[in-house]
Amino acid sequence: MREFPRPSLISSKCIEFEACRYNGLMIKSSFINHLKKYADFLPVCPEVEIGLGIPRDPIHLEEEKDQIVLIQPSTGSNYTTDMLNFAASFLSSVKIVDGFILKNKSPSCGVKAVRIYPLGGNARPKTDGVGLFAKAVFNYFPKLPVEDEGRLRNFHLRENFLTRIFTLADYRENVENGRFGDILDFHRKNKLLFLSYSQIYPRKLGRLVSDSGKLPWNDLLSQYKKIMLEMFLIDPLPPANVNVLMHAFGHFSKELNHQEKSFFLDSLEKYRQGRIPLLVIQNLLKSWIIRFNNDYLNDQTFFEPYPEELMEITFI
Ligand code: SF4
């Protein structure tokens, strides 16, 4: 069993923390409730922070020439400057953060598909906006994992988000606060996980680590993190995972009998076709890692990138 660091997350306060929505309600999320056990949250409600009460008349985005503004239709008040100022002062004060979970479709927190009304607010809205606070998050932390609670109901998106925040927290806690040997160790144990994202980026990271004597420690840390964050923008798809699983399977090719091998290859094909989840194949390999005492694979984060309880498929 791996010991996991606690990711530091910033989240919309109305998701499972406080009933601060415009209508005085809170959003329920069993996933966030579970995640609270394993991560540290800094919940924030930008609308309350700029002085709007609970409950309050709703606000929305409007398109004014080439600018997006935050308007309260019932009063005609424009909250754009207040929101931008709050976002700048809040986000510039953040020292530690591994990712964000924001409320979907909100004119303040929504990360995509937010309604933007034409000026005056009566006509049919466009639905491709980003909330003003969320937009500032993307500007301040352009490569960090940012998701909304709606998208995190999707197993694949959730798996990717969790993998990224737990890996970044591990890097922050054990490498940035560590020594040279710790970056070597981090690179070694994440080798298969990184290969599930890309063939190219792990090579860049490997070169950086092997040339590390040429770089000051802080430069090495920041360059490694920059490349890792770029790599994490790639969506790990089944073909890349199949390559990694085959690589791991190769460690047991001499030890398994014919039936075990063909069962594995059949299961792999089912995974490739989307008929069974990755976890099934990973567990099959894990059973052989234990049986054949394979220390190298046992250390690979690919087989357990985040706590097992969070792997449940049925969060709502
Ligand atoms: S979506 Fe954001 S601004 Fe709106 S209630 Fe939730 S935390 Fe507050």
C-alpha cells in the first residue's frame, strides 16, 4: 500500500462546504466528500467575497463590445471590476496549490459552457463562456489541473484529475522539500505512469535528471515541474496504457503459463475496446507483482496513482 501525500486544492465553497449559492443552497457531491479525507481544501466563494449576500439576486455574464462583464440583471449593477480585483488579490496570495475544483456553469466559477448573454441580457445566450474567477485561475495557474464538479462525475476525467493532483502533491512534498536523490526516486517510480501520458515527455524528463549535475537545484526543480505539467495536459488514452501494460506484462513472460498469458491478452483486448476498465488489468498485473515479488513494478505509481477508495466508479 502506498502512502499518499495530501494534495492542496482550492474549491468553490458552495460544493459541499457552505450553503452560499445565490438561492441559499449547497451543491452535494459524494466525490468531494470522499476526497476531503485525502486532500486539504481551501474553499472560496468569490461572489460572497465581493460583498454579495446569501441569498442574492443572480448575476450573469454579458458581452459588451469585446468585453465580458458580470451583471446583476435585477439591479443593473456591474460586478466585473470587483470580481477581477478579488480574483487577482486572492490568487496572487496562494502559496501552495495542486489543483482546483470549481462549480460548473457559474458566471464566476464555471470552467466552460457558461452562458454569455448579449448586452441587456434578454436575448438567447451563447454557451461557450468561462466564469470570471475561473478565467483568472487559468491565467494565474495555466497548467494546473482545473475541473468542475460536473465533469468530475465522468470516471475517465476524474481518474486523470486525481492522478495529476496526487502526483503533483508527491512532487511538492517529497522532491521540492527533498534532496537530489528524491528527484531520482520520483522519476524512477513514475516511469510507467509518465509513459501512459507520452513517449516524448518522459525522455525529456529523463535527460533533465541525468544531466542534473549541470543545473542549480532550483532550476532543475522548476524545469522538471514545467515539463511534467505540460505532459499532464495530454489525455492518457487506451493505446498508450496498452503499451505500458504490455511493458509490465513483459516482466512475467517467462513465469506465466500459456493459459495465464492468453487470459491477460484477451483482457487487454477487451480494455482496448472499452469493454472493461483499466483497473481490471492493473489488478491482474498487481496479483503477479505480489506473487513474483517484483520490486520494480511494485514501486510504480502507475498501479496505484491515488488512493483506492477514490477509484469507485459510482460517485455522484
Ligand atoms: S459557484 Fe462560486 S461564486 Fe457561485 S456560489 Fe459557488 S462558490 Fe460562490
